[in-house]
Amino acid sequence: MGLGRFLTGTTLAVGVGLAAYLTLTKQDPLTWGKNVKQQAQHTAAQIDDIRQAKDRVAQRATGLTAALTAAQPVLDDIQTDVDKFAFKIAPRVSAIQEILDEHAGE
């Protein structure tokens, strides 16, 4: 019986509070109800948009992961070619650096 009285009291308090709010702000209860309904629908639509955006991000992240995995052999080949090129030009770079060092004091 105590829970029933609590719920009745709470409902009555909310009703009185709402009536006081509508009276103080001079709002029509039907207009206020329509506004609350519109706000609830707008919020629900925004939540749905967020869920859809989250799903798109997850799908694109999965696609990016797959693309990076597929690209790894190509990146390894590029790195190998860069290392070979660096090895081939190392003597020339050393010679250029020696000339620069010799002429740095001038």
C-alpha cells in the first residue's frame, strides 16, 4: 500500500507542478504537449541519424583496415626499392658531403 500512495503522490505532484508551470508561463496545455511531442520526435530522429553515422563509420573503418592489409605488400616493395636506391647513391652522397665539408670553411 505504501508504494501505491507514493506513486499517487508523485503523479499528483508532477501534475500540480506542470499546471503551475503552464500557468506561470501562460502556455496552452495542448500547444505545450504538441511542442513536447515535436521535440521528442526531433530527438528520436537525431538519435537515429547518429546510429546510422556510427554504422557508416564502422563500415568504413573495416574497409580501411582491409585496404591497409591489402596494401602492405606494395608498401614493403616500395620500402625495399627505397633501401636499394639509398644503398646505390650512398657513395655519391658521401662524395658530395666531403666536397661540401671541404668548402664549408671558405
